[in-house]
Amino acid sequence: MRSRINPACWIALSLTVIFVLTSCGSKRVAPPPAGKAFQVPWGAVPLERWDPTFKNTFERHLIEGLQMRLREHHKKAPGKPIILRGLALSGGGSHGAYGAGVLIGWTDAGTRPEFDVVTGISTGALTATAVFLGPKYDDSLRMYTKVTNKDIFKSRGLLAVLLNDSMYDSAPLRELIAKQIDEEVLQAVAREYARGRRLFIGTVNLDAQAFTIWNMGLIASSDRPDKLERYRDVILASASVPVVFPPVYIPVEVGGKTYRQMHVDGGAREMIFFPQFIQNFDKAVAEAGFSSADVHGEIYVLFNGRIAARGTYEPVPPRALNIMEVVARTFQRANTISSIYQIWVGGLTHRLAIHITDIAPEYKNLQEDMEFNRDDMKRLFDYGYNRSVKGEAWWTQPAVEDYREIIRKINPWNVIGEMEARPELRRLEMWRPKE
């Protein structure tokens, strides 16, 4: 059965009623003035490309955290190779049940590592804090076996898309986030941040059409009285599918005035991301007093969906909305491949190993990603769990040293074909946890 809130369908529908929206839409509260230079709200990452005069750049901040991690790893196991690990959590709605199963299965297998950097978008943003804090918080990941549609959204009526900023009300999701993220959780995140570990969430600022990265550890460590509200708002914004759920209006102070930026699901720009600090990886290692031969890096990409191409026909009905829906999904798939490819290239060119997990074609009757059916999610959770416990969830591309081999490995014709191939045809290695 097709989802009654298929996001691609509603995005397609929105294109057909845009002329109505412009005349009947709800009023914005304190929008940023048109033409005014883009400003970064507190807690978001100030990137050099937005403001070349900014000195304390995102990259520098990441390097400092990376160096703290190097020293801690060295102190725990002097003389042994240091492995730094990053984890990127994708969007995918109810398909987040797969990732939750993989992570808890990984815990139960006794081989799940502590990650130095964790990123999340959309459904990945909902789980990122618990994953960042470690197995102690695994119970919160089990929400994917307990929630239903009513725990995530409620209807605004048939005319909502014409009169409001979304078709559905996400108040239940906001309440769910509030139950999971409290002052105690923020204190735990702040403690890990002080150890040099980093947690980032991605949203899209629609007013500036800018992908925005939020430093959640910085927010949690702040003395501001609104830090808990900001932390929750960022997670909600990252999970707010445009048109389906309302945007989150995040305040920004400029020249003594407060404006409200419109933020939505980070998946509108990137389905999964990993910060580009890896371009300074060797520099960070050298500055910390270590040799690049003593330090190894790994990036884990947990994709809550299918990467492999479908490989079968599903004839499209000859109706405008159906065609527009399939076109929207085609664009979304291209966005997914592009996001993963960026991580792939960035990792390999800096001699990092890449591990990827996704829902294999063998898994049949995958529910719509915006249909929160407990039975379907429990089945998907169990699938991810069992694959992880057996050491069959991840396929990997080992780090490559020879630059000629790197050039071959990052060739998009080879890489994208490899990712889209059925698992049994992939030439990449199956990663298994070390005993």
C-alpha cells in the first residue's frame, strides 16, 4: 500500500498549486530582509566560504578536536596505531529502523566502536545524539519499533497545503524529541565535546538556499538559557520534510534585531554528509606530533535506504501527479548518490577506509519511508540487527596508498556503478568486525 503522505508526491503537488500558495499562504513572522547578507545563527558552523574574514573557521575547530582525540587515543594505548572513526547517518524516515537495528546489533556483537565524529540528517538527526553518546542510550533507538504515524504527525486537513506552510502538523514529533532530549542529555553531549568528540546536524536554510551545519556539542556546552530549545529545534528542522511538515523558524540576531530563518530537512540538499575537515587530516596529525603512518582513519556511512539500483520495471500511470512524483524520486536518488560519492572521494583521497551499509535488494516489501507502521519497522529493525550481529551489514573500500589506484577508485563511472550494483556483484570487500 502506498503511503498517504508520500513526500515526493506532495512536493510534486506543491508545484501545481504554487500560484495559489503565493496569494493565500500564511504570513511569515520576522523574515530576514530580502537582499540582506546571509547571517549564521548561533550554534551553526561559520564557514569561510560564507565569510572570508572569519578567523575561527569550522576546519580549524575540527582540527583542534581531532588533535585532542589523537592525544587521548595515544594515552590509552601508547605505541599502538591510532584509528580515528567517523559515522554519517542518513535520512530515510521510517527506514531509520534499519539503522537502529544495525547499531544495536553492533552493540550486542561487542564490536561497536566509539566514534570521534558523528553527523546526522533527517531521521539520522533524530538518532544522532543517542548514537554519539554510545550504547548506554541504545534504548532510545528502539523508538522505531514503537512509534506510529500519530506519534510523528497529525493532519491539518485537505486545504492545508493551500493555506499553511505544510500538509501535516509535526507537533507530535516535537513532543517526541522533547522527551528524548533533556538537560541531562545536553550535559552528556557537552562532556563528550570537551573530550574533542564532535556531533553535527544538517539542515537547509530555505531563505538563503544554504546547507547549514550545526555544532551540537557547542550548543550543548553554551551558557545561553535557550540552548535546550535551540538543540531541539535543530533536530526538528533537520527532520522536517518540506511541504509535508512545517519548517522550523530559527531566530538570528543581526544589528540588534531578531529575524527568523526558515529551516527544513537537510535531505533537501544532502541525504548524508561528512564534514570536509579530512582535507586537513595530515596537517592535524603532524601538528599533534604524530606520524601519518601511526594514524589511520575510517568513515562509516549508514544509509537508511537502498543504494543499489532497482533493476526492475514499475510502470508509471499516465497521470501528471504520478509522473511528477517519480521525477521527484529520481532527483532524490541522484542527490543520494552524489552525497555518498562526495564522502567516498574525500575519504579515499586522504587515505581513509570507507565502510557502507544500506538496505539490500534481498529485503522485500520495503514500506514507504513516511509510513510509520510498527510491524513493518520491527521487521526492518530485525533485518538490520541480524545482519549486524552476523557481521554482514557493512561492505568496505580499504584505504588506498598509491595515487594511481586512488584515481581509478574515485572514477565516478566505476564508483557509482559499484554502489548501484547488486550486492552479489560488488567487487568491494565485506567488512567483518575484528575479534
